[in-house]
Amino acid sequence: MKILVTAKRVEDPESKIKVKPDGTGIVQEGLKYKINPFDEIAVEEGLRLVAKHGGEVVVVSIGGKEVHEQLRHALAMGAHKAVWVNHTGPLDQMGVAGLLQKVVEKEKPDLVILGKQSIDDDQNQVGQYLAEWLGWGQATFASKAESFDSENEKNKVPALVVGADNKTVRVVREVDGGLATVECQLPAVVTTDLRLNQPRYASLPGIMKAKSKPIEELIPAGLGVDVTPKLTVTKMSAPPARKAGIKVPDVATLVEKLKTEAKVI
Amino acid sequence: MLSGYGVYQEEHQAFRRMVREVIAKELRPFAREWEAAGEFPRSLFTRFGELGFFGLKYPEAYGGTNAGELYEAVLLEELGRCGSGGVAAGLGAQFTIATGPIHLYGTDEQKRRFLAPAIRGQKIGALGITEPDAGSDVAGIQTTARRDGTHYVVNGAKTYITNGVRADFVVLAVKTDPSAGQRGLSLLIVEKGTPGFTVAKKLDKLGWRASDTAELLFEDCRVPAENLLGEPGQGFAQILGNFQWERLSLALGALGAAEEVLETTIEYVKQRRAFGQTVSAFQVVRHRLAEMATDLEAARQLTYHALRLHVGGQYAIAQTSMAKKVATEMCCRITDQALQLHGGAGYMKEFDIERHWRDARLGPIGGGTSEIMNEIIAKQLGL
């Protein structure tokens, strides 16, 4: 089977993010970047499925030349080929989904796996838009299932299982208060949650092989997608700094303050 | 994107990112714990073996990847940043000094017996040169190996041996002909458990506290003659041959450690406040950090120059010695200034700076002191 996975370039969560004083964005100097952690989980899941069912993993990223770093990372993990949508400048979730739709129509994968959201702007919309526009089934927030309530499914079950006939995929989703299991007809769109798997390191032989794996370049105009954002960010601001705590002399004062000031009881 | 400084290619930098991830997850969080324990888990050797880190410059036939010395250089720099000089030293000794001579001078049989399991991390190796009365003065070594039929009988003592306590084998510098000076030197592989080979003691140290450093004793220790590397009397050239990479490895590790300390210090001064402003707002602090960064960059360029010459196949003995001296001394200066910039916090065990400061001090001593480096350089100048 053919699986398309995404590899968005995002700010390294270890970096210290600072908002520009004028609120137009974040300070880019000195920032490190890496693959969106949710996308890395998607790459890992794609590789595991292909190891079981055969086929190939195609990784796609949208951005300037610098996203080659994330594409090469996915290739070094084991992805077979890469698609680079060469685009710089602002892009909203509809722009991303529109570009991915064209890549999907071109690559014709059986399954698309994306991170449920990217850790930079936390939109959590691209997978859903993509499934809708393709007219495919979607299963969001695929997560690792430790156990199920029903007796015959008590044992650990993989969160993402492709049916023996390669026509369906069963996905365990993380939902409020528990897990839900859904089955989709293939082709389908799946988005990954944090606990789905533990991504592998890129291996040294993988890194050396990645060098010679192909990266195909596409441009939005060539795909016939208008990526003019319908959404603009008007202002960014840092969350208010946490105030220092206080010490209370006794329990009575604590209860009083929780009631009157914090208003939590 | 990480700059390659004209030395490293994109794939080396990809490898660097992978090594960083491994170190961030599996080494750095435990640096303090291992420092307190005075050792790191033996399982790290097998873990590094699995990751292929011990076989970067060794042939596939013995389980290596034959990726090349530049990959190993990346690993050495990043190990320098792991937060523990001792861990870096113990793991580093495995792929630089312990297995290097076996790879360069061993027979196929010796490589299968010692190199291959060391690449897998299943056997720990050590290099035994220094003695109570001889170190860089290699020709003055007192440990003897007298031929007796199919065996050598080894007598003598070694000291300051990294990985010595846990080593499964030691590549030992011995005099096979005590009357022949440096021409009487040989390298002999001695296995753990050979009768007459004992670990006299584990040494207590200022820094590198997570690494095991031992004094080894050999009393009528009978070692099979097939464990000799090359021919008797080739030891001097063999030791000198591997000294180049050992010295480069110390320079590269010093770059990594200095880089880590500089970054930590920059973060610290941006947060620490005094007299109503961040410490980083004081010009004296800003300029001090600018000078530290410049110092690091200068040492880096000299080290990379020596590295380029070395991987290009040159026996760059002067440049390598210069780089070793300059980079390790730079690291001492940087850690010392970083400690100062941390003020009282720098002197406390709660912060990592004091450990870096102690670890860095070994640099201008181990693998040939700065004074020995100067002697080598002077000799190259025709003095």
C-alpha cells in the first residue's frame, strides 16, 4: 500500500519562543527547527504499516528550501521518497489542505497520515479539511490503545490496523473520557495523537541512504491552487507572566481566599 | 540550519541531529546521577553498539558502517556536550583509543575476537600505556613481556587507565625487548580474567567522575603470543599512529563542551537579575561573552584545520598537537569564565557549571599534556 505522510517544519519545542514587541510574529533569530512531533509520529506509523503490508511511504512538506532538512529526516527514518511543495510566504490551514489535496490526487495514496496538529499554531484543522475536500473518511487523534472495555478486546490492540483485504482501516481514537474505535473505508485520512507510537531515531545507514532518495519539487501555481490566505493573524502576544505565590497563615485563610479571590470553591 | 563550517556535509549534520536527540534523551538527564554514583551503566556500551556509534570508521566486515572519521568527529563533539566528561571519556575511549590500534594493526582473527564485539558494545576496551613512571615518554615504559614458548609473560603496572576497571580487554604497551629502547616496544592485547592480571584500584579524581579510571597490575601474567599486534618492536610507531586521532578527539570534545557551557551561560545571564536589570544588560558581561565566543571560534577553526588535514590523509602532527593544546585550554578558560558569570550559583552543585569546570581541567593533561604538545611542536620547528 502507498501511504502519504506529512513533515511540517516547526520551531523546536526546546527553543525559547519570544513574541516580537510589535506583536506581528515571533523572533526568528537563534531559533532551531525540527519536524512537527505529531508528524514524526505519522511518519513512524506509516513506516510500521508498510513494514507489515509492503508498499511505500511518501513524505510531503510545504515551505522554502529549508524544509529539505525535515524531508531528509523522514527519508533517513525510512520513508521512500519525498515531495517538496516549494512555497514561501503565509499560508493558512485551507491553503495547506488545498495543496495536500493536489499532492494526494497526484500520488494516489491508500492512506494519508498527518499529525493531528502542528505545535506552532495548534490549529488542528488540516486533516479534517483534507478529508472533507477529498470526500474520504477520516479518523482523527489516533492513539495507542492499552485496553478496551469489551471482554474479547481486553488485550492490547494496535491503534491503527489495516484490514486483511487492504480495503479498510480500523483506528483507535483518543476522545474525552476514553477511547473510541472507528473503521474507515480506504482511502482515508488519519491524524495522529501523541501516544500513538514512539518514533525511531534516524539510523546512520538511513541517513546515508536518504542522500540519494528523490525529492520531487512542486509549486502551488503548477498545482493550480490559490493559496492566498483567508485567515490573517492580527496580533500575537505572550501569555501573562505568572505572579509569585503567597503564603497563608492557616487553613481558614486558605479556604477564605479560595472562595473569595480564586473563586474555585 | 546547522552550519558545516566547510568540514561537514548535510549528512554529517543530519547525523549530528540524531546524536543530539539520543544524548538529550538517554545521556544528559542522567549526567548528575552518574556523576554521584562514580560510574555510568554498562548497558550504555551495548546501547551505543546498537546505534552503530562504535563502528563509524570501521569496516562492515566487523560490524562497522565505514561511514568515516568525520562522522566520528561529529559524535565526539556532541559527546562533549552530554554534560558529563566522564561518560564522554568512557564511551569515547572505546572507539578512539581502545579499538583504534586493533583496527589499524590487528590481524583478521584479532579483529573478529576484539574489534567486532567492541563495535557491538559487548566487550569494553581500554588502552594501557601510562605507568607510574612513564606516560608520554613512551620509550621509558617499564612493563615487560618476555617470550616463553607460545606465550608472553607480562610484568608491570599501568595507571590512569580509562575503562580499566570494567575493560574486557586492554591493549597494553609492553617492552618485548627491554634493552632496545623504543624499538623494543610492542602492543599486546590482554584479556580480563587472565591469571596475573588484576585491577589494583579504582582511582578517585577531580573531574570525569563518572568514568572508571584504574591502576592495573600484571604479575607473571601469561598472554598468548597471538595477541600481539603486528610484529614485536612495532609498538612505538603503532602508539604514535593512533595518538593523532586521540588528540583530535580531545580537541573536538573540548569544542563541544565549551559550546554547551557558553550556551548555558548566555541563557543564565539573560535571566539572572542584579541592580534592577538582567546581568546580560551589563556591558562587561556582554563583552566577556563576546570574547568567550571568539575564543571558541578561533579554537574551532584550528581544530577543523587539523581535522581536514587528518581526514585528507596527512600526518599533520604539528597542527594536531596545536589544536589539542589550544582547544582544551580554551575549554578551561570558557568554563572558568562561565563559572564566574554564574556567581555563587556557579560554585554550587545544583548547577552543572562546576562539573564542567572540573571536567575541562583534564583536557590540557590527558592524551599528552600541553607541555608535551609544545615539545612536539618545537620538534616540528626543527628545534
